[in-house]
Amino acid sequence: MKTIRIAALACLLAAHATLPARAQSEPIRIGQSISLTGAAADHGNAVLAGVKAALAKANAEGGVRGRRIELRVLDDAGDAAKSGANAKALARDAGIVALFGGVEGGPCVAQMKEAVEAGVPLVACMAGSPELRDPGHRLVFPVRAGHYDEFARLIEQAIRYGMGRIAFVHSDSDTGRRHLANVRKLLAAQGRELTLALAMPSKPDMKALAKQLVDGRIEAVFNHGSFATYSQLLRETRALGATTQFMAVNSGAQQMVRLLGPDAKGLIFTQVVPFPWGMERAIVREYQVALRKLDPQAAYSFSSLEGYISARVLVEALRRAKSPTREGLVQSLEGMETLELGGFALSYGRDSRAGSAFVDTVIATSKGDFRH
């Protein structure tokens, strides 16, 4: 009888010993709603390629304490309502540790609302929207710089080159109007005023809008909103013979240049990641190797580099977390203070969700590429 009791106890202990091993072998699951179809599909698919390259690298290195990072991806086609519904569905899954890596302002703001309501962290939603930053929320961690910093850089460039008559094109929405207020604030700090504000309705009359730029003798214009719509405005303005300097925020830069063809020459873009074809920064060299390892035919791009860097931040936070749970991830990010990834720096804190302040500018060439 004693022998049987000892054997039973040994079996029970062995069973308990296997539980942590099984838990350790389970993947860490991350949810992502992103534009894989629709107007922003090229941008979204490129971002996803960079994310996958970073996660493949991390998993090949042992993941997080031996656990693989698994990404569940849903397509929102760039639609804010669909993005919110996707985020809600992902957040309901208790096994999803974080929502991650959406693109564009409307979808990211919709995801933020669902993430906050569900109590799940939203990490690296790739948009410059003020709602993601002002006021900050404990569960929301932007990685890239906001549009406010990009607008400041474009205004600085325009003034430096003597372009004082400046126009701002913005979406006809609450977010667009917040951006407009920020642009006016930034110009006032330079002792300037905005010459013309153009609200872009859902079905704009591009010829009429272009005529306003010409009649206003606008020297420089920059935007918030769809790159496809903004591209139409550029073409209509050029058709009227205007030499207005067009500038643009980063989202979809390569896609916009591809869409415009030769008309893109001279376009100035802000970028919130380093030059993807450069070799100076370790993070860029690392990205190039990882992307080509995932797909030898993959082309470097600002979009895929942004996806790669965003995923690297997520991986680093998971590795530093005491436990890879929702709350554990939040505490890990809050405790990062300054994170330096091969020449790309960002910061968080208990009362800070700053992320990165990196903003650069590039200019489109006649060959459809960029000069740094």
C-alpha cells in the first residue's frame, strides 16, 4: 500500500511539473487589424512585411523565454468602423496580449477606443493622429512621431526656402480640424499665419480646390488625409500651370510617388523612420537582412521599415516584461524610459507616452525614388 501511495504521489508531482512546460510552449498571441485591401493596401501590406520580418527574427532567436510570438491578422480595408470591429473581436480573446500595428488615423483611433474599453494595450498603431497622444492614455503606446512634429518640420522647410504663403489641406473631420489648429499654432510660434486652409470633403471638387491654391498664390502646401486624394489635387494644380511646392506627411510616400509617376518629381515628404536604403544606422542594416531573409525579392520601403521597428519595440517590451500578459506588457513599456534600437531612440514612462520624436525629410526624384 505504501508503495502504491508513493507511486501515486510521484505521478501527481510529475503531472504538476509538466504544467509550466506546457504553458511555456504556448505562443504569445498578438492581434493586428490592418489595411490589406482598399486604398491603403500597398502601405498596409508593406508594413505587415516588415512586422513579419521582425517577428521571424525574434522567433528564430528563441522568441520570449522560449515562447514564439504569434500574430493574428485581420484586414480592415482602411475602414475605421471595420477596424474598430476587428479590434473589439480581438480584444475579446483573453489570449490576445496586445493590439498592435494598425495603420492610418481613422482606423487607429477606432482601435484605441476599443482597446481602452477592453483594457488591452494598443502598441504602435502607425498614425500621427493627436487622439493617440493628447491626452495620452495608459494603455496606448505610439512608436512613431506624431503629425504635429511632421507639420513643424514641413513649416520649417517652407520658411527656410522663403515660402511664406502656406496652405494646409486637411480632412473635413474632427481630427482634421485638430490638425488645422495645430498648424496655426506652429505657424504662430514662427510669427506667421496660415494663408489658406482647405477642408477636403468626402467627394471633393478637385478643380475648384486647385483654383483656390492658384488664386491664393500659394507657395507651399502640405496635407493631412488620403495620399490618393492629395495626388489628384497636385495634378489639378499643376494642370493650371502653378509652381506651388507640394509637401506631404509620411504615410504612403512610396505609394503616392508610384501613383503620380513623373508628376511626383520635387515632392517633399516627412518620414518618421530612417532612410531604408541607408547603411549608417544599425537598425536599418538589421532590417535589410531580416526582410531579405523573409523574402529575397522584397523591396526596401519606409512602410516596411516602420513595421519592422514597431515590431522590434513590441518584442523588446515582451522580453523585458515580468510576465507576458496585458498588464505585464504595459508595465514593461512604462518602465522603458529610453529605448535605443540601433540608432533609433524612443521613450516612455509612467506619465509619458512620447514614443519617438524622429522626423526626417526626403525629396522625390524623376526616377520615382527618393533623395535623402
